[in-house]
Amino acid sequence: MPTLLQAATSQVGRKILTGLTGVFLVLFIIFHLGGNLAIFGEPDAMNRYSMILHDFGPLLWVARIGLLAVFLIHAWIGISIWLKKRKARPENYAVYSSKGGPSKQSLSSRTMAFTGIVLLIFVIFHINTFALGDMETVLIDGRETHDVKALVIDTFSNSAFYAFGYAFTMLLLGAHLGHGVWSAFISLGMSGKKSSAIMYTVGTVIAIVLAVGFLFIPLYIYFGGGCEAALIQCT
Amino acid sequence: MSTMTINLKIWRQKNTEAKGEFQVYKLNDVNEHMSFLEMLDVLNENLIKEGKDPVEFDYDCREGICGSCNLVVNGRAHGPKRLTAVCQLHMRTYSDGDTIVIEPPRAAAFPVIKDLVVDRSAFDRIIEAGGYVSVKTGAAPEANLIPVQEEVANQAFDYATCIGCGACVAACPNSSASLFTASKLAHLNRLPQGKPEREKRTVAMVQQMEAEGFGDCSNYAECEAVCPVGISISSIAEMRKNYLKAIF
Ligand code: HEM
Ligand code: FES
């Protein structure tokens, strides 16, 4: 029997890991979307949410590092699978087309590496904007905390680049998950000829809900939503 | 009975090392009742009469059961029809004046021997790695000694119908042999005779498939779409489940 490391780096092991890390990332972004929706709650809901997260202190750092590791493993395996294609087929077909039917070849599945790499670049950009950006402070329950909400509203209400750039990237996220969620089910060994169609539909629904959920907020703010609640002026 | 003119663009390659290229042929009076391979036979007869090298292509049974034929026709393994080996394809599928591009299955693990014939012995080595059931030799056991549930027997039979043609590899954007390997595993692993060696077999065959240079699986399911016997990619999911069980 192979060792755990040999198994994890084997062809099937890599695929199981892509699925596992993919599912973990999906669970994370569901949680993240929940946090974003606080913008529609009480005026201080979003900043309160941020304060609660920061109160976890070292635990928050453990979670962040874990998430980063999962993210990097996922990106690394995904890109390496894509790079291996050429080695496995040095001479390409002059003509190639899908036979349809049960095939899951689609714009979504064929662009996984592209959408993935855009997501990787996006996340670096995103952390730089919102986690490392300059923030004012506000008082919540008599304690000083970062005014995340003001930064979010300021960013999206004043910049078409940010608002539409985010919305577009979230469409790519939807495309990644359109194949990705279904693919993860199969990677994690969920078999069943009949359940396959159901799994594909569930995957598509999850992809659409997440993409729409994420892209709605920047566009909502850009078109004037949320300004009345912010401390800053929307243009 | 109607006849037609077919334009062919066929991959010609002298041997494994040689650089291949497409050659264009025009075939008149193609009968719509000819099978696709008979159409190639006619082409070859013409070429031989002209003193030229005939086009090499693989076949044996011409009944869709042996898995020898495996042409990639206009970019699709076994041609345009689902659940049909290319030997079972007929020229009535095409119309007068059509151009048909014929290529060998392309994969590093399937080197071209000549023209459209590739070396598929990588599949044999995957089978050698674990695609069997070890039994004590001696007199044949009583046929019904080991009861097999009907449902299990039917599923095992469905997977056993894989004819090893390699269309799954040919059509996979990554040149993965997962469907072939997984169908053999799904066939043997679920039967009482095959269960004792299930974990060892799964790990060994997966290792061999990678060693042969086949690509990773991205769950495109194109393999299922081109498989002439319709093997489901549920087998691939099952292979991963059994692999996990073997490790933990
Ligand atoms: C860092 C940027 C990312 C890159 C480079 C990337 C790349 C990839 C690639 C290439 C695949 C296909 C793997 C294959 O061909 O087998 C894949 C699958 C997947 N990705 Fe990503 N991805 C990224 C981010 C994400 C994010 C943020 C999520 C979720 C929110 C996600 C969820 C998934 C899922 C669920 C799968 C399916 C797993 C499977 O095939 O088993 N990915 N990713
Ligand atoms: S020649 Fe036997 S399956 Fe086609």
C-alpha cells in the first residue's frame, strides 16, 4: 500500500484533493456571503460582524492560514492538471468536437484553469483592497473597531472599475463552480447513474446562487444603495 | 441506391518516430450501405492498384464487439453516432460531397505505429497490474457455489462490456484512461470473487495508469459520451471511493 503522501500525490489522490479543497472553498464562500449580507442588516451589523471575527484573535489567524493553505493546494493541483494535458497529448487533433449526450464539456468546464487563475489574481487584489486597506474607526458598544462598511461603500459607490470588475469576476466564479461543484461530487466518489443529473443540477444552482449573491452587492452599492446608512458621501 | 463522392483527409505517418501529415483523397461512387471501414477498404484497393501504400487502420470483428477499431472521425472518437463503434458506422450517415477528417487516437501513452494504428499495450499493462481475480487452480468450482445478487451481477456485467477500444482516452481533453481503468475495477471489485483483492487491485491499477503517461481526469465525461458500450463515469467515482478505502 502507498504511504499517505504517495496516495495524496497519485493521480486519483490529486483529484480527491481538488474536490476536497474545492468543497472547502465553496463552504468558505457561503460563509463569506453570509457576512456580506450583513450590509442589508442593522446599520452597524457589518462592523459588528467584523468585530466579532477579530475577537477570535489567534484563532482567526489559524483559520486564515488554514484557508490560505487550502486555497494554494487547490490552485497548485488545478494548474498542474491543466499543464499536464500537453504532456499526455503532445500532438493535438486537427479537428476536435464533443459528442454531446452525457458529456459535461462546456464553456464552464473547459475554462476551469482560466477562471481559476483569474480568481487567484482577484483574491490577492481583494485582500489588498479590503483587508489591508486604510480604514476609519467607529465605536461599537463603546469599543473602537474598523469601519469596514464605510470602506466597502466608499469603494463601490465611487468606482465603476471596482463595481463592474467585481461583478464580472463573480460571473467567472459562477462559471468555475458551474462545472466545479458537480465535478467535486464525482471526485469525492459520489457515484450513481441516476443521481448524476441531480448532482449536476444542484451544482448549477449553487453556482448561480453564489455568483448572483456576490455580484449583487457591488452593483447595488454602485447604483446608490446603502449610501444613506454610510458615514461618507456617495457620489 | 445512391452513391456519393466523399473527400477524405487522412493522417499518414510512416512509423512512431516519423512526422505525420494529412493526405487528401477523393473517393467516387461511395455506396451509402457501405460501412465506414468498407469505405476505407475501397480507398485502399484504389491505392494498391495505383501502387501506393494503403492506409493502415485497426479492426478485427467489424461487429462492434472486439474493440480493435478506434478511429477519430471529424474530431469524435468512433464518429458522430453515440453507442456505436466506428466499424458499425455506415456511410448513409454522410452526404455527397462531405469532407471527413480521420485521425488516430492521440495520446502519449498510445504511440502511433503506422498511419491510424496506435499501440494500446498500455491498457494490457493496466490489466496485468490487477485486472484479474487470483484463484486456486484445480477442478472448476460448482457454478452456483458463490451466490451473486442479481443486481450486482447485472452491474458487474454492464462494466464488463468495456471492449478496451481506447475511445475514452482518445476523446478525453486530458488523455485520461480513467474510464477504462475504472470500468475494469467496477466490474471486478463488486463481485464476491473479486472483493478480497479489491484494495490491492484498485491501488495497483491506478498506479499503472499513471505510470503509462495517461493524463488526469477532470470529470468532463466526454469518455462516457464516446464509449461505444456506454460505460458510465459513475465507475470513476467508484474508483476514487475504493481508492480512499484502500488508503484509510
Ligand atoms: C486560486 C484560484 C483557483 C484556481 C487556480 C482553481 C483552479 C481549478 C481547476 C483548474 C480546477 C479543475 C481541476 C481539474 O481539472 O480536475 C478546479 C476545480 C474546482 N474548483 Fe477551483 N480554482 C481556484 C479557486 C477556486 C475557488 C475560490 C473555489 C470555490 C469557491 C473553487 C472551487 C472549485 C471546485 C468545487 C472544483 C471542482 C473540484 C473537482 O474537480 O473535484 N476553486 N479549480
Ligand atoms: S472492429 Fe471489432 S469493435 Fe470495431
